[in-house]
Amino acid sequence: MPRPHRNPRSPGRRSRSLTLVLAAVVATPLALAAPAAARETLPFRDPGLSVEARVGDLLGRLTLDEKISLLHQYQPAIPRLGIDRFKTGTEALHGVAWSTDIHDQGAVVRAEGTVFPQSVGLGATWDPDLLKRVGSVVGTEARGYHAENPDVWGLQLWAPVVNPLRDPRWGRNEEGYSEDPLLTGLLATAYGRGMQGDDPDHLRTAPVLKHYMANNNEIRRDQTSSSLRPRVSKEYDEVPFEMPIRRDAVTGVMTAYNLINGRPATVTPDAGGLIRSWTDRTLFNVTDAGGPNNLVGSQQYFPDLATADAAVLKAGVDSFTTDNTDSSITVDAVKEALSRGLLAESDIDRAVGHILSIRVRLGEFDPGGGPHGKITKDVVDGPAHRAVAREAATEQMVLLKNEGGTLPISSGPESGKVAVVGQLADTLYTDWYSGDLPYEVTPLDGITAKAGAGNVTSSEGVDRIALKDVGTGEYVAGGTGAGAVLKTGPTSSADDTTRFDVFDWGQGIVTLRSAANGKVVGRHNWGDTFANDQDQPNDWFVQQMFKLEEQDDGHLLIRYAGYEKAYDWADPAKTYLKAQDDGTLVLTTKDDAGRFAKDVISSGVDSAVEAAAGAGTAVVVVGSMPFINGREDHDRTTMALAEGQSELVRAVRAANPNTVVVVENSYPTTLNWEQANVPAILWTSHAGAETGNALASVLFGDESPSGKLPQTWYRSEKDLPSILEYDIIKNDRTYQYFRGKPLYPFGHGLSYTTFRYGKPRLSSRSIGGDGTVTVTVPVTNTGGKAGDEVVQLYTHQRDSRVKQPLRKLRDFDKVHAEPGETVTARFRLSASDLAIWDVTRGKWTVEKAEHDLLIGSSATDIRSRAHLNVRGETIPDRDLSKPTRAADFDDHDGVELVDESKAKGDAVAGAAGSWLKFADAGLGRSTGKITARVAGTGATTIQVRLDRPDGPVAGTLNVPATGDKYTYEEITAPLTGARGDRDVYLVFTGETRLSTFSLTR
């Protein structure tokens, strides 16, 4: 969900204390005094009745207008029934993050509570039990905030994100758990269960999965279509949504911004069909922010909002997240849809019934708010919650490399000093979906506490500079205290007001921090001036980014790089800075830009090298700033470290061979030089307030690292296709299909001890298509330290009708072993786990095949093997005499899956030279004709070829212009030579859509 819009001239971020004070001042009782009848114990308030009975009673008491009012994110009070206001959506990906204020046009209010590692870090724990405890803390703190101000802190939590991390360049990579659907699904199930609690009828909170589905790119995110063939959809993208829903661990889904096979996800029929078929419980589905308006705006899918909103409800989405707090737009559109016959009152009843079901389960209508109603704000950031945060921060750290026992660092006097350097060494960063940190333990803090202040040297490794206006000879100066507008004026750089620390975030982007007050420079109040007044880069519109562009004469132009494309209200031609006559720095055009000279007061590299050269160990902390390096609405275009940070690592390594690189970021990074030249590398996500303590405990060996990578780390962007390619099977994506050699494989992570895997034992070497096998493997700690190991079970199917993954995770077991101890890793594998989606018959199928069982420490570090015979079925030859969906192809080239109609169904859009393959077709002795349903605005042909895309032509369909891409006509053509068992190819010679076809005698 993006940031709600606010007045572009208002401050980008208000103080937290002011926000809470204002909320308290304007807050009124949630419902006016109700009539006496409303205060009676009506059936919907009777916790002794079933949820269904209570919902039915309440729904029957509401007027049509009242029901319609409940369809918007901000549901008003209904005083005559004593019903309070209700709002959907508190963000809670890795702690209670933020919500919006019903009294302030949807302004963002951030929480200050327990912040856990980013979701991708939680994914690296491979620990569902821990995730459930994390979720329990989040759910409990959400209740605490709700008790303080229910108008801000709603109990429907928009978390977790379960989109598989298919492409590591995705700007929102930090929000997901893993590229693997099973790992994602298991962790999401645990987190959801923790948030909602174990009582099925009394929810602590109501978690909602994001974002349904195939939502893994930010570029043109509301206009691009994710082309999902059925096997990819069923075997990959749907899995992490289906698993938590089937296990009743969540209460709904949020639809995504993108289109799926040409249809906006906001109106996916899955919301009312497939998704609800996964559970007997009632789900409460919501749109993403602004999604309904996109249908008539950027997507231009419907002619008006009444038609669009009707389609949303018809599709099975219950609540409209749009227009901030102004529900009138949605209410008016729904009423118009009713008057035009686009909706019936039964459609409204269905959606409102879903909404009320969750409100009942949340205890809203129970005496005292139900069993969770006594939770208060006192629970937030308590000692027990901090302990779980520290455990999670520790467990998610992944040791990528440890050559020659560089780690752990000895904490004795013989180890010498420890240098802690790098621009993330003494700060902690949060992301857009994070709450504010109530306290901070930076890497430097944690290491200093462990090693002692006298044993630690440090440097952020950033240049300190002064910028002089060449024209006037005056230096740029910032304010002191809370900050002030930047001006030129001083003629010397001796004063700290003229000095700025330069933080390099890559690709030319830097941030400037004033030496005078430690505040970051940014655009001031959405105007043309600048001030040093921010703690860190922040907010949806990041106003603190600059480029220092060197000119041929050695001078600089200062370019403001904080523009947000179409979102920005400033003049896009004004991207450079100059000093006005009074010295104030303002935005202007490049031709009018001021020219500046850069004085380097001190070199960051030199400072870091000086700190590192005399130390026993140098710890270099590098990484990302989550508001800058890949974030919502911004995909990454490089996976490399920032250039200045890479330079720093190389310099420190040259000065001290005993160098440890700590990479603190949210995604895989191409650490090729570092892997080849640095003895030890450790990865952590942005892990919250306890980051420094957790890091120190791992670096000094109090804890043996146990994290495992939840994603493949590639060597180069060249290993990846376009970020818009969603067919992981065709494009060899993720660890399942990738044929190259990764930098670090999926599941990789080292320990301070070693483990030997014994020979696996199977409860059976052969099972039927509905059977189950248990697998046990002895694992021995052969090192000198206790440690945890994530033992991973992969399978590979040797023979299949279709292209199979090279390996696929089926189960894992995180075991603990003391030195010399042998423990048993246990797995359970059902034949149904090995099923593929059979496109020839549209169902799950377990094939008859031999499977390799691959047990190891990562996807490529296989330590033990076994074989399993599965007595499944042999998929029969395709019967193309029956109507066959074009989307059910076996292979393709150049086609795109599209919407058959706006309401439902998939079709295939072909272009000149594209083709579809339908393998193993049983054509019999003679097949005489092809019949097809086609649509399009231009005449073209589709050739029927045998065996190959350029094989013998068996027939040609002459496709007419049908006038519209949704207007289908049935056409036929004769076939010759179409007999026997053949692969059938449909080859397009021009643009058209194909829905279904059949080959008959």
C-alpha cells in the first residue's frame, strides 16, 4: 500500500508526539449514546450464539444505506445500534508499523514499539515456531495500540506479504519471505496464527495476505500484466496464499495493483471463487489503496466508477481502500451501480456479511471487547517482546563466508582492537513498513558493549566536505539545533555549519548530513528551499537525495534527485540548486544552476583505513538505506554495492587482511569481489533496535549463526531475464530452474561448527499416489561448538510429461546439536506434495516416476541422497477433440496470457511468429478439422503445424476481424496429415486472441 496523499505543501512528516496529541484532542466517543433499544442485549451482541447467527441478526437490522456505508475502508458508527466506527488496515509486516488517522484525511501515524527484522530477514530464520511468537507479539501490541486509539489503530492487520521473491530486483523485496513458495507459505501461516491467536472464533487481530497475486515488480506496477500460465500459477504463485488460508491462519487477502493475464487483480474472480474455496471460514477481502480508482484511471478497464465498483463487489472483494477518509465517492458509486442494475442488494449483503463476520470474531460486539479486550498499551515494547526481537535479529543473520576461522572474533586481550567502520556502522535504518524504534543498539554500540570501549576504534568511512559557491566564494551553511534553511554566507569552512558528511547509496545518489546538528539535508516543506532538519531519509516521497555532478572544469552542480515521477508537484524542469541573492539555496534549471567547489575536509576512506590498520579485526558495515535503495514504486536496476561502499571495503581489506564485511540490506547483492578477497562475510536484514546486540553476539561467538538464505544470490544481473517475465518455468527462474552457478545458493548459510549427514532412512521406498513416506537423517555435530542446522529436503522427478524443477524444497527441519552429538532430522513427504498441475485435464496429478530425495545444507550442497518410487499414473495422450483452453499449453514463445472477458477466463494473445505447443496429442487415424474461438480487431491467420514450430503445415485458420478483443467468433479450417501421436503447434502470423480450440474428425 502506498502513502496516502496529503497536501503537497504540508510537512512530509510530523512529530510523533504532536500526532498523538492531536489524535487525543480530536478523538470523540466512538458512538453517540444509543437509544435504549440499542443498549439491550440484541442477538448480535450475544457471544453465546454462533458467528453466523450474530452476523445474520446484525445484517438484518441494517438499512441499505447503512450497509453501503460499511463498504469503505473507514466504516462509520451506527449510533442507533450502538455500533462504533471501524477502519481496515494497520500495517504490520515486522511489527506494528503505521496506520492512518480517521480525523486527519488519512494522515500517517507511526507506531513506536517492537520492530522485528524485515520480512526477508525473518525468512532467513527458516523457523516457523519463532515466526509464530513474533506474530503473537505483533498481534498483542496491535491490540495495545487499538485500546489507546481505535480510530487510528484498526485490528485488521495488512500482513504478511506472501508474494514469492521471484526477482531480487523487486523494490519491495524486503517485504517478502522467500523465493520459495513452501517456505513462504509455512512462515506466513505461522506469523498469521501468531497475530490472530489460536481461538478460531475470537481473533486477537485479523491478518490479511498481500498482494494477490503475481505482484513482483514496481515498474508501471498498476499497468503491467503478469502473464501466468496455469502451471506457474498453481505450482508457484498461488501456493503461499493457499497454505495460510487452508490452515485458517489469516482472514482475507488484499488484491494487488498489477493485472493478471490482462485483468486487473482488483477485480480478480479468484477473490470470490478460488480463494474462498480454500476454506470454510468467512474471508474479508480488501483492495489495495487506490485500486478501485485505477480501474477507471491508469488501467482504463471500465468506463466509470459505478461500473468499476460493481465489478469489484461482483468479483468477491468486500472493502474499498480508496480516496483516503472520503467514503462518499465509493458510497455514491455503489448507489449508482444499484440504480443502474449493475448490482443487487444481495451483492451488498454478501460483502457486508463478510465484513461483519470478522468484526464479530474480533470481539467488537462482545461484553468488554471479548477475551482480547483487556489488552492495553502497557504491553508495547515490554522486556519479553524485546527478548523475542533480539532472538529474531540473531537467528536471521547468515554467515556467507568464513575463511580460516576468521569468525568468531576472540574477545580476550590477545585479539587486539576491533575496528568498526562503514556508513552503517553507527546507525540503524527502518523501512516504509516499519514502526519507529523506541531505542537503538547500532553495530558499533553492540560491539563496543561486548569488546569494551577501550578496545574499539571506529569511523563511518564517509567524506566530510564543504561546498563553496564559485560565483560568490561563500560556503553553503546549514542551521543548528533543529535545523534551518540552507544558505550561503560564511567565507570559511572552519565552522561545522559549513560541513556535511556524504553518504553514498550508489548510482550517484548521496545524502548529506550536517556536521552542525547531525540532521540530514532535504527539500523543505515541499518547497523550493532546503534544510538540514531530518533524522534520516524518510517518508513515501523521499526528499533527501542528491547527486553531486562533476563538470569538465572540476566544479560541481548539485542536483536534487528526490523527484517522484508523476507524484511530485514541483516543476520537473527545476532539478538543480543555486544560491539566491540572499544566499538561500533554491531549485532552478540546469542552465541556471549554481557552480560549486568541493573541499574535502576529511576522507572517509582514509579515516576508516586508519581505524582498521592497527586493529586485530576490521568489521566493515555496508548496505542499503531502505527509503532509497529499492522500495515501493522503485525496482532496483543494479544488485551491486554502492560504488563508494565498495571502494571502502577494498581499502580496508588492503589495510587489514583480517577483515569482516557485514552487509546490512534487504536483498541479494553481487558480492563477487568480496567473496573472492574478503575472509568473512555476514548478511543481516535491517533487523530493528536489537541489531547491534544480535550482531555482536554472532561476531564474538556467543551465538553460532544459523540463518539460511531465503533467496538465490546471483553473480550478475545478466543471470536474470526481464523483471516482467513471470514464467519461471520457461525462463529458468529461481533456484528451482536456474541452470547457472549462483554466488550463494538458496538455503546457504554457514555455522561456527560443522555437521555430518548420515544415510537417510525411508519408512518405505515405494508409495502409491495417495501415500506418505517419512524420512529420517542422522546429523552429527562434528565441530567444537553447539549449533543449529537447517536440514533441507529437496526432490527431483526423473521422468515426467513436463519440464520439472531441477530441485524443489519439500520440507526442512531445524535441529540443534551439541559438540559430538547426533540428532535426527525428520521429514514427512506425501505423494500429493509431488503433484503437478496437469494442463491436459485441469487437475492435480501425481505421475508414476522415480524421485531423487536430496538432503543437504543448501539447494546445491547436497549431503545425502535416496530414491523414492511413486506409483502414480501415466498422463494419457492429450485429447484435443474436446474443447481445449488455449491457455493450457505445454510450451510457448512470444504469446501473452490475457483476459477472455472482463469478468472471468483466460485467453492467449498471439503476435506474428509466436506459437503454442500442445504436446503428446493423440490425433488418431485422421483428424479432419480445427474449430477455434477467436477475437481481435484485425484479420490474420493461425497455422496448425506438427512436431515443431516450423514443422509440416496441417491447416490454416483464417481469422477474421471480430470488431473487439472480447467479441469471439467460432471459425473452422480443414486439416490434412493430422494423425497419430504428435506435438501440435499453433503458430500465429499476426495479432489475435485465441480462447479455445478443438481438433475433430
